Amino acid sequence: MRMRNIGIMAAYEYRTNFRRGGFLFATFGLPLLAALVLLGIRWLSQRPETEGLIMVDLNKPMLVLDRAGLLPPTLPEGFTWAEDEAAGKDAVRSGDALALVILPPGYPEQVHRLQVFLTPGAEFSEALNRRLTVLVAYAHWHEVLSPDELALLQEPPEAEIVVLAGQAERQQQTQNTMRAYILSVVYFMALFSTAGYLLQSVALEKESRMVEVLLSTVTTWEMLWGKMAGLSALGFTQLAVWVVSARWLLGSAAGPAMGSFGSMSGLLSGMDWTFAVVAGAALLLGYLLYALLMVGLGALGNNVRESQQFSMFVSLTGTLPLMLGSLFFLNPNGLVPRVLSFIPWTAPLSIMLRVALTAVPTGDIIAAFASMLLGVGIAAWVGIRLFRVGILMSGKKPSWREVWYILRRPV
Amino acid sequence: MTDWVIETQQLYKSFGTTRAVDGVALRVPRGVVFALLGPNGAGKTTTLRLLMGMYIPDAGEIRVLGGPPGAARQRLGYLPEARGLYRQARVAELLVYLARLKGLDARTAERRAQAWLERFGLADWARRKVHELSHGMQQKVQLAATLVHDPDLVILDEPFQGLDPVNVRLVDEIIRELQAQGRTVLLSSHQLHRVERLADQVALIHRGRIVEHGPLTALRRRYMQGRIAVRLAPGGTLPADLPGVVTAQPAEEPQSWYLQLAPQASPQQVLFALVQAAVPLEGFEVVQPSLEDIFLQAVAGQEPVLAAA
């Protein structure tokens, strides 16, 4: 195997694919779009009228109009008499009151519903419902209850709220979940876009009918490693652009709008070394596994479309951990996340997610990596075999039975 | 001692139950134009792919340019039957890339690519993308890619396929130039009539087996069919009882006949008889067997498969 040929081939693959419109859009266009969206969010959040639209002060008084004659002259705290319906509505519109509550005539015997006029944004407020309950209870029981008992109605019952995890722990857990989610999406995109480039590149060799010219010039191994090296570099370039863009975007462009995740350093600060090592190794092994499979499957079709059909199964099953993300977030050490960690092509994403979310037993980590290593071995055997035979095949797309035959015969 | 550029012994290759190459033994001396001929599906392309090291043989031995197949890739130029180019690539850039893979440094590769583009009248198209070129121009680029690194051995699989007459002539010219430079050219084709004016030596392959091989002149002698073409002056008549002639068949042209000789008869004997009978001869030619005739005779008894060339 000549390293010079691998280098020339890798450089050519990198150069020509870098110039493709699809790559340029995905690499630079997506961060640009994200920047525009985040800058838009930031701009909107700084407009004063916007604050009025989304901010609701639930401590403002509620105006009351009692047409049923149920309430005593003195109202509980937080409630005020409205002069009339029109004045009450004006107060609500101007933001001086949270709501106008009208007890209609015949309430509650003939008419069962209160009328409530609200400020925008307060429609589904739990606080509002609670205050309405207080008002109705007050209306019903102010005659039968003593002043002390009535005073109890003015405030909701006190309760001791027990938080099982400490505040810091809860914050850390939330950060872990966010981090796992963001990283798994980035990881997934990096892994599959790079493997996808490989699949396309191999399929294109057949489609363009350049493959025999190349194989008369370089060995199958040189071609395979040349492509893998060039397109891996391309994939990692894309990843690097995304990470740098994300750092800039989250750190400066939209910081105020992104809360505690407003900076990349905030996102990465909670990352421990175990996670970094596991995620890095899983990314590397996962890439090798998918790349080798895609190289083989890419060689089976006569064109890019046929090759993509062959790779569909691998790609779909590879996304299982993301599709079943809720199971990982609920219980990272549950049965499904554990099983997926031991299947070679779902293991990279699964183990990375689990380690990001919780403490994973060392045995599970070892088993996941053993499965990935085994997977890489099998992918190398299958991928290279399919590549060697498939790359020179032409005519109709082979059936799965024929693929099985290719795997068993000498090449 | 002969310097063999290609040497194979008892070469076998099967795909499933189909035996594509069945005991092929080839010897191609240096500096000749060697034609591997046979109908479609005879095993030519598989044989070439074995020579290129793209397939591993089931059995047999191969030596190309003194080493195992694939060892001398940089001294070898290959124009495959299924050929194409990257449609989005720029012409000169693609040629430089292939030349560099063949071992040339960047500067030499650029110089050679430019020279071949000029040779084929494509210098003005160097920076254009391949898909902007006509079909004929793309074929010239493919040929340039085969030759850009000055190979010692050139293997052309069906080089005339899909070519217009102008490009057929161009390929003829290139092959003759390569031959004049002392390079070895291995041609594979099912178009026997196109090859016979170029080849020094041929091997006829049928169902994966070499059915005949050797220098073309020797093969022609061996397969001489005892036919003579005669043309008479206007008014002349062909005697009915020429000695040694079994049948006389009128040819397409007026006053012309094909004479089939008896096994022991010689052309000289017939010519002597015609002169003695004072027949007004305008033409007398011993008919050479075409490659197609030779092939048909060589596979006689086997299933006829030769497509009309």
C-alpha cells in the first residue's frame, strides 16, 4: 500500500467534495441560518412591547363585579371592587388589573359559570385558578365561617415542598440532559453526514464509470483508505465549523436569549473526563464501523440512489437511540438503553447518551466497547469484501441473496 | 530469449457456476500490438481484469511487466470497456489527478496533461467541466488519461466501441505511434475487422478458452481457405474445366469470380491454366482469410456465437 497514493486520493476527495454546493450549504449555510434565527430571537426579546406581550404580572389585583349578591362588602386580599363592567374591562386592557371577574345574577343556582376577562398571557395560569377558587369559597362561606377561618381562605394553605434532589444536583441533571441531547444530535449529524459522503463517493465511482480507471492505478486498499481519509477530514471540518459557529452563536450572538446555556463554556463546564473519553472513543469507533459498512454498501448499487437503498437499514437502526431518546432520558440504565448499548451499530450513540446522563456501570461501558470493536471487525470484513466485489459489478442491483453469496465467495 | 511483457499460465476464474476464464495461457512479447479477440461474453474483460490485478484468479499464474499483476500499475495504461469521467471535474485537473496517481510529480503531470490536451485539440477546454464536453471530446480525454504517464504497456478494452469514424482513425493513429515507440499494446475487441489492420499477433478467445493464437500472418497462412478472386476483361469468359478448381462462384462485381481450389491444388497451377487458355485477366488474387473467417473456423463444431462485426 502506497501512502503517497492514499494522500493524493484523500486530497482530491477532500477538495472536490468541499466545493460541492450541498456541503457548503450544510457546513456554512446552516450555522448562518441558525445565527439569523438566534439574532432574531435576541432582537425580539429586546423590544419593549414584546415584554408586555409575554410578561404577565400575576400579583396584580383582580376586579370583581357581584351581580349575584353573594359577596360581603369586604373582599379578600388581592381582590378589588370594579366600578362597573366597562371600567373593569378598561382596567384589564390597560394592565392595571389581572382580570375582571363577574358573578352573574342567579349564580350559582341558575347560572353555573363565572365570567372572567383576562389580560393576554394569563389564560392558563394556575395562580389565576387558585385565586378564583379562593373568591368562590369566600362568597359561599363568609356567612358561616368565623373571621379567623375566613382569614385562612385569603391565603392558600401553606405546604412544605420537599425537593428530593438538591438545587445544585437538579441543575447539574438538567445540564446533563441538555448536553446529552445537543451532543447526540451533533454526533449523529457528524457521523452520518461523513458516512453518507463515503457512500455517495463510492457509488459515484460506479455511476461515473471511473472505478476501473482508478483500480488500474491504485489498489483497492489505497482507494478505500484514500476515500476514508479524505472524507473523514471533510466530515471533521464540518464538525469543527459547527462547533466554532455554535460557540460564537451561543456565546455572543444570542447569549441573553439562551439562559444558562448561553455560552458554550457553560455547556462544556460540567463535562467530566469519563464522558469526554467515552464520547471520543465511541465517535471514533462508530465512525469506523459506519464508514466501512457504507463503503461496502455503496459499492453494491449501480448509482447513488440504489446504494442508499442498501444502506437504509443500517442508517435507520443507527438512529434508534435518538428515536428512543425519551427512554434514555427517563432511565439511562433501563433495559432498552442497556440492550442498545450492546448492539454494535447502536452502541456508540447509546453509550455516549447514557454516560452523559448518569453514572453507568463500568461493566456496561466495557461491554459496549467490546461490542463496538467486534462491530468494527465485522464491518471491515463485510465492507471490504462487498467493496472489492461490488465495485466492479454492473447491471442489475444484486438481491440480498446475491449479497450473501458475495460475502461467502473468495474475491 | 523472448522478453514477455505479459505471461499467463493455466488461468482460471469462475463466477458462481459460470467459468469466465478457462485455462487461458497468453504470451505477449514486448513492442507488439497484440489483439485479444472474441465475441461478447467470451471472457476478454475478465482476462484483462485478472491481468490488472482487479480479480484474483481461482488458479493459474500471471506475470505482467516482469512481476505479479498490479505490481507495475504505474507503467501501465488501461482504457476499460466501461469508461467514464467525473462529470463535475475540470478536464485538466482530472488528468493531473490521474497522472499523479500514476507516480508523476505535480509539475510533470501538469505539463503532460497539457501536452495531451493539445495533441487532441482540447487545450481550450482544459478548465471546463467534463459535462460541458461532447461525447467525442470525452472519449479523447479518456484516451489522454490512459496515456498521460507514458506507459510501457497499454491495455485497451474495446477501444473502438462507441467511437465516430474520426475518433476511430485517431485511435488507429495513436496505436501505431505507440507501436513505433516500441511500446506494447494489448487490444481487446469483438470488432475483428477493425483490429486486423493493426494487430501483429492475436489470440482468439471463446467461452473463456484461447482457441487460436499467434502472429496474424502465420494464422492467415494456416487458415488459408484455397480461394482465388479473378477478374476478367470485358468480353472474357471463364473456362468451365479449370484444373484444380472445384467451384467458380460469381462475385458482386461484373466479370469477377471466386474460385474454390481442390485441397491439393495450388494458385500457381490455376494461374498457369488461365494464361495457357489466353483468358484476358485483369485481376488475380489469393483471398486472405479475415480474422472473422479464422475465428469461425477455429470454433467450428462449437456453438456459433460470433456477432456480425
